[in-house]
Amino acid sequence: MYWGLVGLAALDPPYIFWNRDMSGLLRAKPTVLDAGPVVHARACPSCGAPVEALDPFCGSCGSPLAPRPEGGDAEASPQSRFFRCDSCGAQVVIEPSQRSYTCPFCDSNYVVEYAADQTGRQAPEFVVGFTVTAEEAMREFRRWLGRNGWFRPGDLKAAEVAEKLKGVYIPFWSFSMLARSRWAAEIGEHWYRTETYTTMENGKPVTKTRTVTETEWWDLSGRHHHFYSGYLVSGSRGLKQDDAERIKPFHLAAVRRYAPFFLAGWMCEEYSVDREAAVAISRREFERLEWEKIAALLPGDTYRRLEARTEFHNVGSDLVLLPVYVLSYRYRNRLYRFLLNGQTGKAAGNKPVSWWRIGLTAAAAILAVIGVILALH
């Protein structure tokens, strides 16, 4: 592939356009106009993919779309710019929140980089590139779909791909913070004693001995501190945190300083989970880890009633773009989603269940229990 950078210094505010032709040839640069006839091609505010004017949902990422006002297309916002694709000549509107763009008429891919003070949003700081190709991701989807458990429909392999496989850079928040905790607990120390007891064997009383464990409890309190970092919080409302956990980990040792050319040819979603909401999720996770670390360091043989009050200091954050493949597939008129880590190839997603197989298993279990009861009687 050939990569190109065209700086348009004459524009105010500044724009940088990156373009990759999927055939490997560098296309002519796009042109930004201030006025002129324009096709109002609607773009998904989450991933930037082109959508039809009346679509209620984005076909690429599934995000709900605000309805158009009656009477036609919405007017461009005051900050909107008219974009002319020099590959096919189409003119469309690009919004300040739209970082990557695919021409809906000729499928040319562009990255539109805006000045940070224009959008008022934090710009990405780091990026991890795709190492899994689209062909490998599609093969993994077929393998994943074919791994049918007993409770999956037998014809699941016949599921139809409803949407094209999309490689998307998803924004993630990465936080670092120092946890300082005060804790209190009851520490248990075991001691042992031997006692005798009498039992009946073959109709005769027999005296035996046994070891009994006793626990002595002590109140204990103290302080603990630890520096945490590296927990990734999804900045996308389309990729819930639970789904993000299923395709982790991402190896952050491969992180690179963000540059627009990384996005050429790929979709990129702007964050819809702001920093304040993400840091709250991260704090809950670090509080859980802090509790586990304190519990692991407690002396004695056991503990109970552990309580920890944690405060966080020196909170830092990075906005990282991470590679994820998203694919929707349809089985018996129902839509399901498949996710794949674009760096490691780890797959996750939703699969339909076979209710008749579940019912058959439950019926077999009930019959087995009934058979045991009848045998005992």
C-alpha cells in the first residue's frame, strides 16, 4: 500500500487529509469548498459510516440515529464544510466530529483531521494498529460460528452475513492513579486441640480421638497504597464495557503515538463515553483490585469483615484508539453481532440457542432423577 499526506495550509481552521485507495494507488487529494451544490450524505455520528437519510440505525455499528426533520435533508451546521471527492466528483457535507470518511459513491477512504480547538473534544493520543487482516477476521468468524455447542442450532453455519465486516478503531480510555487506602478487618489465627469421643461400631461403643480447629480473632487495621494503570474503559456506547472485556487483552506494549495515517482505509469512532464517566468505571475496578491486594497481604490464617476506604490521587488519562472488527449476521430473521480483537484475533459475540435441545436436556435430567428415585424404592 502507498500512504499519502496532503496538508491544506490555506484552510482555516486547518485540515489534513489522508487517503488510501484500496487498490494500492494513491488517489488525487480531496477538495474542501465553502459553498456549492452538495449531496447531504448522512454520516453516522459514532463511526462515520455513510447511512441513508431515513435509516433509524447505523448499519455498521448499530448506533441509533436521530431522525431527520420533516421537509428534507437537515442543513449543515455552521462548522460544517463541503467536501468534494476528486475520485468521483461527489460533494458531501463533513462534520467536525467526523474523523474518518468513506465516500458513499465511489468507496474512497479519507481521514479528515481537524484542529483540536475546532471540535472541543480531546484528540486521540495513542493508537494500536491492526495486525489481523480482514480476510483472517472473516475466516475466524466462520470458525467461531462453526463451533457449535450442544445448545446451539445444528444449522447455525447457514447463518447469513447481514453487514460487511467492518474494521473500526474504537476509542478507549486508559487511566493511571495512585490508590491510598485505610482498612480494618478481623484476623483469625488457628490453634488446634485434641478431644476424645465415643461412637458405636458393630453394636459396641468405641472411644476415639480427633483434632479440632479453633480460631482466635483479633482486630487489625492499617494503611495500603498502590499505583494502578493499564485498565481500558470503552469510550464507545456501541461497544459496552462487558463486550470489551470479552475481547481483551490488548497488548499496549505495541502502542504508537497517534498519527492520522493510521486511520486511512479504516473507520474510526469518536468517543461517546466522556472522561468523567470512564474514570468512574476505572475507579470501581481499581477499588476491587485494591481490596484483593489488601486481603492477600493480611497476616494470620483467615480474615473476616474486611473494609477498605480508598482515595485516588494523581489521576492521569490517555485516549487510545484500538482495533476491533465488527460483523453482524442474521439467523432465522434475528440479528446477532460478532466482535474480534484486531490485534490478537480473540473473538467473541452472540449466538442463538436451540430451545428444543435445551428442553430435551432438561427432560432427560428429570427422567434420570425419576429413575434414581424408583430404583431406590
